[in-house]
Amino acid sequence: MEAPEEDDNNVMFSSRRRNFLDRMILTVGGILMVGMSTTTTTTANAATLLDRNVESGKVSYTINIPSSMKQSSKPVKTHQDEINFASEELRGYQYGITVDPVRINSLREFGTPQEVAARVVTAEVNRDGVFEVTLVNDPIESNDGAYLLDYRSIGKRGNKHILNKIFIKNNELYVLTAQCKEDAYEEQKAEMKATVDSFQV
């Protein structure tokens, strides 16, 4: 007996959710590893429009990167597009932006902010060398349609405070990750939040 069409749709939807989750895990994990990157001499400017050429054409987004940041790069490319910025003054303070193709058209197709946060936290705590991950604030959907996550990760590489802003636009997943050491977060909090708020696609 043939399975009902609804079941086929559920299987396709589950497959899309898995693909999205795989991208999220790769994105968050990849950006959190950027501490081992080598830095370049290109200085990022505030209020920067970044037009990036990728295989599928061009992706564009805007972000106000703090002037103390320098662009850095990872030795191995793991995303369709990826750019990272690290502070020259404060070790462990950095931003990373990744862009990857996905099969869904909106974050809501994948789940609520709480569901996405639960999956990100689960993926992070299952990474090698991570002992504990805790949501600091409830995840929310911002006025511009992005999901905002705020969590703490404790592991072999230290105690980090992490902010994510996640968009999907034109079947592209955009993820901004801002992070610093937990003991520096209160001092960096206003700047990090302003930078995260400035990220638009």
C-alpha cells in the first residue's frame, strides 16, 4: 500500500530540517574555531557594506564592525562564504559571518527561535572539548526577522560568551557569531550587541 502524500511531505520537510541543522552545526562550530586563524593586515571599517562573490553569484550584507578588528581567515574553507574579524586588543574577542545555501525559505520553516536554539546548544555541547552550554537569555525573533541567540560555552578553550544572529534570505543561510571570553563580556556587551544589531541582509 502506498504511503499517503502527507507522509512524503513530512519526510521531505524532515530532510530539509536535517540539512538546515547540519549547516547550523557547521557554521557555529566553524566560527567558534576561528581563534586558531591567522590574521591578515586588512583593517575592517565601521558601517561596512560587504559585497561577497560566491559560487552562486553575489551575497551582500551590512555590518558595523568595530574599528579595533582586523580581518582574519581560516586555513580551510568550510562554507560557501566566510569572513572573520578578530580584535587586536582583546584575545578571544571576534566576529564571524558565514553564508551557505539551504533548501528552506525562512527560519520559521525550520522552527521557532526556541527550537533552533535548542538544536544549536545541543550541537555545541556535543563538540569535542565542550563541557557545558547554557542559554543566557531566551532566544527571540527580532523585528527584522532574524533569530537572536545568547549563550555561554565552557570547554577546554575556556569560558566564552556567544551571540548569534541568524537570517535566511533567498535560500541563503546567514549566520553572525560574536564571541568573547566570559570574563570580558560585561565590558564588551554594549559593543557586541550594537554590532549584532547592525547586521542586516
